[in-house]
Amino acid sequence: MILTTEEILSFKEFCKKNNLYLSSDRYINLLNYLNSNKQDTKLREIEFIYHILPSNHEEKQKIKNLIEHFFKTSILDKRINFVPIKQYDETFIDSLNINNLNNTLNEIAIELINNYGEIDYSRPVSNTFWLNKIKQTIRYSEQLTFFDIISDNFLDRLVNSQNKKVFQEQLNYFILEKIQELRNSTKDAYLPVDLAPKEDLLEKDFLYTDSLERENLLRETKKLGEILANRFNKFSKSDSKGKLLFRKTFRKSLQDGGNFYKLILKPKIKRKPKLILMCDISGSMALYSLFGLTLLFGVVQKFSSVKTFVFIDGVTDISKRLRRAKINEVKNILNDWNIFVKNDGHSDYEKSFIELLSEIKSDGSHTKTLLVIGDARNNYRNIDRSLIKKLNEHFSAIYWMNPERKQYWNTGDSQFNTFDDISTYSAEVRTYLQLKNFINNIRLSKVVR
Amino acid sequence: MTNSQLDIENFKQNDYFADQELVDIVNASIYLKKPLLIEGPAGTGKTFLAKTLSKILDSELIRLQCHEGIDEDNALYEWNYKKQLISIQRDEKDKNLFSDEYLIERPILKALNSESVSVFLIDEIDRSDEEFEALLLEVLAENQVTIPELGTITAKSESIVILTSNGTRELSEALRRRCIYYYLDYPSVEIETNVILKNVEEISKEDAFKYATFSSMLRTLNLNKPPSLIETVEWVKFNFENNIKNLSSNLGILSKDSYDQKLIFEKIKESNDIND
């Protein structure tokens, strides 16, 4: 084994420090495997840390970042394959050949760094800072002009843009490697070893995501909605299966001369689910309403009889609209803000809940579970205690996701305490992981009575 | 159990194009005798991996297809009530009604009783109920199962257990902890190119790569249901073998959602317009 046990144990500590707790038996498995299966290089052994330790997709992504930070190496770099198209000139095609590619990229990286001039490694900035500086130079853009081709074939253009993207990613990687090498060989250089690992997207506040990150997170949020719907669906359906119907079994046995060859069981009775979801879309909710709506969208897509509402100063049923919508259209709901304003456009939880109770009663269903996404900021309006009592009587469980930081709950016009008293479970939800934990913590056994 | 390590070539010879990461994970799972839990979107080759592995190892594939409401009667064992009743009627007093003779083996028990190494596939575990997961824990961790009337039955040989999940619900930590985990995402352009080359007659590597790039680009479009590997291959096969050059043709093979089809069509049109 090239990696030492001490290194693996230090990595374990490093993971703990970065809030990734993995059980000891996983490390034992890893050590067992590495001890008995000799790998050629340290990098290959590090790859097995990534293979054996995580137990879900999120852990896998997180551990990849941590490995990069701890071992200063990136794992699982896919072999790059360029497909030359006829518009490229021959020398360029030759340089993209898999055997020449590393040399080509290495040469370009050195040339670009030299062209930039003297890099001051004593400055307390990361390698990425210098990479971004180099990317701003004309020489860097010139390296990509190979890909400025004209073609009337859509697939050619597509492949070209793909080639360009991969080439650029690889070039950036080589530049960063070279910068690190130079930094290491420079006296008095600032070594950014103590910089925190890259912030995990799954733990990033929704509010601070860029458009690409947001798109990815919204897709994952929709999946969480589907997971929630599936869990709920199972609980509401499995109510009465498997009971023996003695009378029918007995009668059936008469056909076989009194032998109980076939047992007749009570059929499953599909009961209508009793889940109500509501999301505050007032201004104070900012971007969190979009994530809330996407979660609702995911639930509705899987579980069509769920009732979903948005509210500001009164509720509006958007179940039908969500059912027919596509994921890209969810944000359009927020654009139709004016449709959902019933009074003055400022959040009014009291009025919204009163309307909700009457809406639910009017369709005759016996609602049991309520999930609210909102910050409980009521613009200094009163909330009548009798309403809270009614809510408590009406719903067997109330789950509340509050996108506001916990330290601000019950400050200013927030009346979260009032609702928290009757909530089965409430939590701060500002990130994907918090959202996932929230959904995992919903105890559905309380849902169906 | 196989002692030698599998490599990419083993999979390739059986028409499965795997990357090194997947091969490493399969090797680790076999060596550590831990079940392999594979999660990922539908149509990425999770079930096919188990089938391929059984071919590579020349072993029997025992499959347990999970569904809602699956219980131990469907998965583990069942007593043959009819046979038991007949025995009672015949007054066969010397016979033990709860013996192997009256036991109907379901896939889990079949896998445990298998004399030779087998690949035991527990397909779409996420479709089953949480109670069923608990039933599996003993099998996955100890390779044994307890039948109240018969006692504990231990595996006669070491099966390779593969669990697949589409992630429609979160699996319990207890189950995950007992497995080696792998997320099988949509294939890389390189793998998809190889699959197209394998399945579409007379297509050049360049064309196969272009179609694979196209398919990979579609999966970034935020579609309701991104095209699976098999859908892409069928679409390319049909279009290429019928000499249909227009990418917007037969989108019904590639995508089964009208909204997605519209989005793909617009993307192609938009790109053509920019060029014009």
C-alpha cells in the first residue's frame, strides 16, 4: 500500500472537520481492500477512497472536493477524446492527437504564463486568481481561435463547441498545475494550503447561487419533491392490505370440498391522500419561493391529488397549473405575482390560513397534513389565537420550512413562535442539504390516522 | 468466487462499455463481499450491468424485481399450503409440514441455496416499502436468513449481490451502510460513441461521436425526461440506417414527452437560424 494508514486517518479527521462523518467500518473496508490489492500509483489508491467511502450521491460529490483539497490532486480525469472535423487544419488535428495532447497543452500553458510576465507568488491569492488574470490576456484568446470555424452542419458546430469546451478546461487545468509547480519552487511564496475547500454546492445558500448552480439545484429540488410524494403515497395506500376475509375464504373453500386451498385477503383500498402544501411567495421570501415552488412541482408531478397553494395576503390554488406546467415554467408562476395579490400585497398569514381552511372545507376533503414554506413575517399584523387552535384541530401534522436564518426567527414582524407551537416539525431550510434533511425528518407515520 | 480482478475488456467483450471507475467499484464489491448499490436515472444500464456480470463470471442470474407491496412471500419463501393440506388429508402423520419439502423458494432463498456463485440482482429496490428493506438487512449483512419454522439458513456459496435504484425514494442509512455505493449517471460521450458504433451498422466513429455529443447536449437542456442511452441508440440507428439526415426527424424515438420534443426541436432550429 502506497498510502499510509496515518494518511488515511488524517483524511478521516479532515472529513470530520468539514462535516463529513463516515463510519469506521467504511475505513476498515478501504484499508482491507488497499492492503490486499496493490495499486500501481498513489493516485489509483486515492481513487479507491472515492469509490469505497461514500454511501450516497451527495457524499460522493463532497468527498471528491475533499480529496482534491487534502491530497492536492484531482481524481477521475476522463481521457479526453477530440473528434477532428474537416474544418480544422492538419497541424492542429495532429496536436490534438491523444499522444501529443499533453505536450501541446503543457507547451501552451508555459507560453501563456511566460507571456503574462512576472507572477507575484508572495501575494496572498489563490492559483485561480492568476489563472483568471491569464485568461484575460489576448494571447489566451488567440489559443482558442483554432475553434473559430464556419460550418453549415449543426452537428459539426456542436462537436466543435464541445471540443473547444474540453480543450479550454484542460488548458486551464494545465495552467493551474504549472502555477502550483512554480509557486512551490519559489521562495517566500504564499502557499494557500489553509484556504477552505471549495464550498459544496449542496450546502450553498440558495440565495447566493449563480444561474447554472441554481438550475442544477432546482433539478435536484424537483427530485426531492418526487421523493416526498412517493413516501407519502406509500403511507396513504398501505392502510388495510393483507387482512384475511374469513367469510369469503370459507365460502371459497366450499368449492373445494371444504379445503382451504385459497385464502381471500382484503384488497388494498386506495385512499385519497391528505396532503396540503403551501408556499409563501411574498417579497421577503426572495429566491426561496422559487425553490419552494419547485418542490411543490415535484410533489404534484408524482402525486396528482395533492393540493398546492401559494399565498401572499390570501391563498390561491395552483394545483392544476403546477400539474400542467413543465419544470422551466415554474418560475413563470412567480412572474404572475399580481394574480396572487388579494389585498395590499404584503404577507398576511392570518388571512391566508383562514382562506385555506375555508377552501379545504369547501371541497369536502378531510385534510390531515400541512406543509408550509414561509418565513412567518406578518407585517406586524395580529394572528388570532383561535385560528391557531383551528389549525391544530384541523391538521394532524404541520411541517414548516422556514428559509430565514434561525437567529432571525421571532425578531421584528416574524411571528414564527405562534406557528411553531403547533408544528410537528420545523427547521431552517436555505440549502439543498437542509431541504433534504427536512424531508427525511418528516415522519409519515403520523400522516395517516 | 472469482479471485482475479475484472477489467474493462471483460465488460467490453460482453458488449458493456464501462469506465474504469465502475470496474474498480465492481472489483471492490466482489473482493469485500459487499453488495453493490447502484443508483441512477432510468435507462443507464444498471440492470444490464448485473446481466453482464453474470455472463462474465459465467454464473446464474437470480433476479428479484421489487414493487410496491412486495413482501417475504414474494421475495423470500412461502409454504406450499395446498401440499400441506393434502398431506393433512392423507393423514401423513410422520411428515413434518414445515420442512424443505413444503417450502417454495423465492429469489432470496434461491440465491442463498445456490450451490455455485450466482449474481443476485435486487432490481428497483426503491419501489419496495421501507419494511421490505429491513427484511433485506440480514441477507445483505450476514448472507443468511432466518425462517421461524426452520431456523437460520446460511448461504451455501457467496453470491454477488447487486441492488439497483432509480432514486424515487431515499433508501435507509442501514441499507446503504451495508453496501458499496455507485452512482451510474448518463454515459460519457466516449462510452455512448462506443455503444452507437456497436449497435449501428456501418456508422463511422466520427458520426457516432457527433450523435453522442448531440445526445449529451440534449441532457443539459433541462428536459423532463432526458433521453436514455437506449433511446439515443434506437434513434440514431433508425435515422442513420434509413439515411435520414434531418436531426428533427423521428424525435418520438428519442423523447416521449411533447414538451421535451418541442424544446429539442427549438434548439436545433435556433442553432440553424444562428448559422443562417
